[in-house]
Amino acid sequence: ETKNIIGIAGSLRQESLNKYLLQFMADEEYEGLNIQIESLEEIPLFNADLETGGDPGPVARWKQKLKKADGILIVTPEYSHGTPGVLKNALDWAGSMTNENVLYHKPVMLAGATPTRMGTGFSQAQLRQTLAACDAYPLQQPQIFIAQAHKLIENGKVTDEKTADFLKKAAASFREWIVQLEK
Ligand code: FNR
């Protein structure tokens, strides 16, 4: 049966390579996966004082969606060799136990795009630490590092066939990971 995935991008800008990559993956309609994109735009800065008496509206709604999802796809840039604050901030809300850690035992797939020759490896390594702390279950392999992404993603679409094929295989691995964890 179809697994419902919440897709989030770690960049907020309009022309984001990572947003394009996420949108492309959602549009591909991979077999057995339905990817619904949720923006982090409305998520406020984390403040534990705001958690008392329930999470703020946008956070509560977003966390509810994560909780209900079969898995999470995170597509993120790397900023200063680390995870963008926007994304880390959102994960701090999601993983906070004050109300509910909705990342608990949640299958996650990571991906990242960068115009540099690196591949968002530092960003994803930090993310894996955070996800481990929240007891989430990130897929180990394949790892999706899209370097020199501006040459592979043009006019908002993944135009490189090898990359598109790799992403399709990764999506199949993610679905398999979710199915295995459900057993
Ligand atoms: C970057 N960029 C960057 N790239 C990289 O590969 N490693 C890095 O450490 C950084 N650091 C960094 C810091 C800051 C503050 C910015 C704004 C950018 C470049 C980055 O990969 C590039 O701007 C991407 O296009 C950002 O992702 P989106 O917005 O296109 O998804």
C-alpha cells in the first residue's frame, strides 16, 4: 500500500535548489510513495516557554502531520558546514518531549543539494546526530549528496537522467526501509 511521506526542505528561498529537488521527487510519484510537501515558513523560533499548555498553532499542526506520516523526507542545503538553522529549529520543536517527540521511531530519508563540489555531507552528518538523539530511524544507504546541483537541476527540474534514476532507486530503498520497520 502507499506510504505517506511528509517532505520538508531546509531552505526557504523561492529559487532553492533543495526545494526544486524535493518538488521533483514529489512530482515523480514513486511507486508506493506519496510525498506531501510541508513548508517550515510558519514555524516560529523555538522557545520552551511557548510549549506550555500545548504547542503554538503552526507547530502543533505541523507536528500532527509528522506524527501521522509513515516517514519523513528531508532535503536540505548545508550552511557553514552544518544544518541550516531553519531546519534545526523545526526539528527541535518536533523532537521536544515536553508535548510529544513526533520523530520517535520515525523513518527518515535525507537528501541535499549544493552548487559546490561538496555534497551537503557535513549538514547531513549533523542531522543524523540530531535524529539519533530524537530516536528517529534515518535510512543509512543510499545517501543522497547532490553536488554541483545547478548543473543537474535546471529550470526547477532534475534534468540529469542519472541523478533522476538514482533518486528513484533511493525512493524504493526508503519504502523498503519503512516496510521493514513496520514488521
Ligand atoms: C552556503 N553554501 C554552502 N554550500 C556548501 O556546500 N557548504 C557550505 O558549508 C555552505 N555554506 C553556506 C552558508 C550560507 C550562509 C549560505 C547562504 C550558503 C552555498 C549553498 O549550498 C547554496 O547557497 C545553495 O544554493 C543553498 O541551498 P538552496 O537555497 O539553493 O536550497
